[in-house]
Amino acid sequence: MLVVNNPGTWAAVYPPLRHAAWDGCTPTDLIFPFFLWIVGVAMAFSFAATLADPARRTTAFYLGIARRAALLIGLGLFLAFFGLWSLDTLRLPGVLQRIGICFALASLVVLFIPRPAQYALVALTLLGTFALHVLVPVPWPASAGGTVTGDLGENLNLARFIDQQLLPAAHLYRNGAGTEPEGLLGTACATATVMLGFWVGCAIRTAVTSSIISPAASLAALLPRLLALGAALTAAGWLWAGAPSPLNWFTSVPSPRPLWLCPLNKPLWSASYTLFTAGLATISLVALLWLLEVRRSTSPLPAFLRPALWLGTNAIAAYVLAGILARLFTRIITWPAPLPDAPARTTSLWAWLSQNLTQALLPGPAGSLLQSLLLVGSVTVVMWYFHHRRWFLKV
């Protein structure tokens, strides 16, 4: 996402580095659900002792959950405020805010609901949110089209209506013009993403801790089953979305849309998108576990993966640092030297670098990507130093 969020110019971006315009799923649309899913995997390890021993469920433990969720939400609000300096237009939902909320909700489910009931709750969440979207009449004003039912487009869907009823438009994405991609209704299915990761994490932890031979061997025996689970979830989400072709990023939705069909959609965090992305995340983790745990039990970590290790061990710190640098370069470090295509505006350092460096070297999307990689490289160097000093900033 550091690459995706910081192109040299939004006018020249390779298609895989863009979100789907609405329905569909590009590689970029996989990053956020993968992150939420791995939060669930990590919870299987961090909550293990408490789940095994109810005596550990102290006030301090619950306060720790609340603190972690609050810090994530606070960091998200800080990034939304930094560089804009306006509380009147502060965007309240956001990526880190959703991670904090989903972590808190998933924690409650894990701690207070038995495992069989968890499965039922997640199934009910996926089916229930889809049913709400397609069956509940949405009373839009007559000027916006009047009451509609089952509209899953960008402007008249139920999720957008709920957000606009509960939050002022000035505090939503693009001032409420279109659907808020981190809205309230989508948070329910996003929490289901965390739960799907939690169950996979429990299977991994059980295999490793109950090993009577070696953890790597037990893990190797588990991987085929996880691979089958990932394939099944991916197929289920894909079929529920109407089996759209990957050749156009899964965007093909028949018109008229059958009532049962649930398009892959990140802004709505649709139920099919939840299953599809959780399945691909499971398959990806299987590959990484084989490479980093099973294979690495006899071979060292490949050198090309070390930057991923530096970033991954300080993921939130890297994300926040990149957000701060991006705002510094695009909104804070500016001077009154109008751009050729926008004479009424000032030039930011980011725009100046694009025009005079990266686009001069590599015109078009290649130069835009190069500038993004320069920022990511800067963040990676900082995270390397943190890793070298054993500084791990945990939320």
C-alpha cells in the first residue's frame, strides 16, 4: 500500500496499482483484507494463553485490548489531520480506524463466544449484510432517485445511506460524494475477515505446539489442508460473485443482476469479497510458511526477502511514517511556483520531483512508480535501522 498510496502522479499509474473503479478486485484491493486477515492470525497466538486460562482475563488484559484499539484509531485520525490541519473536514473513518475497530470486535467474539457459535456468527454476518443490501428499501430523497431496493451501485447503496445518516458528509471520504470505503456497514464483514484469519491461526498454532516430531514437519503436514481451505474460500467468493473473469479484474457483473449475486466489492466489503480475499490470503500464507518455515528449517532466509522482514516487523510504524512523509512532500513543503497545467496552484516538493526528476527520467507510469519506490525505499531504510537496533514499535 505504500507503493499504491504514493505514485509520482495519479495521472499515470499502472492498472494493477489502482483500486477497482467499483465492482472487481485488482491486486491493490487484496492488501487491506490481507492485513485484517493476518491480524486474526496473530490473535490466535497472542490470545492463546488467555483462552486456555480464564484466570488471565483480568481488567488489565481487557484494558490492553481497549488501548490497542484506541491507539490504532488515534493514529488513523492523526494521519487524517496531519497536513490538512482542519477539524471541520477531518475524515473520521479510515484504514487504521477500521483495523482498530475490527480488532476490538473480533476480540470480543473470540473471548466471549464459543467456537461453534463463532462459525455461525460469521456465516450470519456474511449472509445478513448481503440480505440487508439487497432487501432493505433505502429512503433516498426524491432528488437522489427516491426509495430504492437492492441497488449495489456507488451512489444509492444502503451502506452510503447509513454513513450519511450517522456522520456529517464533511467527515466522510470525498465529503460524502460516493460511498465511504471504510464505512460502518462494511466493518461487519471486515470483522469476519479477522475471524477467518483467527481460525487459520489457531490451526497453525495447534500444529506447531502439539508437534511430537518437529514444528516444521507438523506445519508441512498442515499446509495441504490449509491450501484446500484457501482454494475453497476463494472459489466460494468467486462463484457467489457470478464467476467474473480475471482478465478484467473480476469486474463483469451481469445486467440485470440476479438477486443472489454478490459482486466482489471493496468499498462495500461485500460478503463475496470477504470470502474471496480470505481464501487468497490463506493460499499466500501457505506459500510463505513453506518458504520461511518449512524450507527455512534447512536453508537461510533468501536475501531478497529481508526488506519484507524489516517492514513487516514494524508494519504500523512503516505505514504511519510513509503517511507523514507523503503529507510533508505533497501539502506542507510547497512554494508559490505555479505548475504549467494549474497556474492557480503552488508547487509541492512531490510535484516538483515528479516533473523534474522521475517523469524526466521515465515518462508515464514507469516514472510515477519510480517515485513511489523512492519513498518506499526511504521508509525501508528507516525500518532496517529499527530492525538492526531491535526497535519494534508495537501498538
